[in-house]
Amino acid sequence: MHVRNLRTFTIVSLGMLAVVWTQLSGCTARFALGDGPQLAQRVPFTVPLADGQTGTGLMLDAKQLLVAAPGQPPVLTFFEVIPLSPTPPVPPTPEPTPPKPEPPAPVPVPPGPGALELLWIEETAARTPQQARAITDRAIREALANAGWSLRVVDQDITDETGKTPPELAPAITAAKQAGLPYLVVRSRDGAEVYAGKAPPDLTAFQTLLKRLGLRINDQANKSQDKDACPTGQCPSGNNTRQRVYLFRRR
């Protein structure tokens, strides 16, 4: 509420009744009236004054305030009290919404093994026809060449010019003999082992393993090869006898 100065006058016989809110004209004071606490009427109360002294205030009614400052005689000042509308409560400041955590960065997919080196270790004398077809298959050989891979087939008894097992093959051959022949080792160019285990028993198993390692094989190559070799579907046995035909001229 605003308090407006009405008039100031001196009353010698009246004692100090109120506290001067201010002794300057045009000053403003605020009181919480209305629905809030009310000032008691005609009950003196002590208030500090601007000059450092204390005076006495008295509410004459709901709108008139009398303030008396000490002095001989005391200085009395009347103020008009103007009620103000209740100030609505300030809503509490909402807690800041925590930022949403950023989704984790995708895990980078490691690059493929690149060019691989395949080492097929066997006992040559014990090689089966199915394994022979697997390591000589045209589609596999073409796929290996296109990918820059290599396939090396060695016997477990291979030796170098000194009569000893080549040092670069010795660890793999030792592991192959312990695990059982035939044995297949697949390594990257930097020597990291990608696969090591029993060699596939036939062409289908070998193709499946190579595809799992990332090799693209053209399965139509073998079909085309078989079709070209036997266009009628009846391949010669290899023991054909050529029948001779003699022509006789009649005399």
C-alpha cells in the first residue's frame, strides 16, 4: 500500500505517539493489508526514523497513520494508508530439465580381414578325391585371385635346402600334426591368425568356410565348366574305341 503525507503540524500538548516513516514530503511507505496481517488501530508502536532516532506510530483508523518524531515540541505527521492488491505468490522456479543423454556413439565395425593367406597342410599321400577337388576348384581359385588371397598346399614333411622344415612353416606344421591332418591355417598379411582348424573335407565345406571369411565365390563357374566339358550330359569314359570303316570299290 502507498502512504501519502497529508499534513504536518506541531502539537505541544500531545506527547510522542508515532514513529516518523520519513520527514520529507512525498515519501512512500508500504504495508501489507487486505487478506494479510492488519495493523492494530490506536496501539502505539516504535519505528526507526531516517535521522537515526526512534519515534512512535499510531494507526488512527484503517487509512490514517500518525507518526510523532521526538522534539520540543514533538513533530507530528499524518499519512494516508492506501491498501494495495495482494501480491500473488510467485510460483517456484521449476527445476531445470536435465539434458537428455546423447545416444552412445556407434561402435565402429572393424574392417574386414583384407587379403588373406591360406595354408593347407596335409599328408599328400592321404589326400582324398573330395579334398583334391576342393583345393583345385576353378571357382575358388578365381575368387582367391580376384580378392588378392593366396592358397598354399604343403606336405607335412616339407623341407628346405638345408633339409629342415622351413622356419616360417614350422609352427603351423607342428600345430597341424598335433591337431590332425589335413589342417588349414588362415592368416592376414600382417601375420594375425584368422582361422586354424581341421581342413574342410570336401568342396562344399571349403566354400562355406571361405564365404564365412568374406570371400565372394561365383558358384556358376563350376556349373559352366561342367557344362562345357560335357555338353550332352554324357562325358566320355576315356576308353573309346574308334571304329574303322573300309570302303570297297566294286569292279
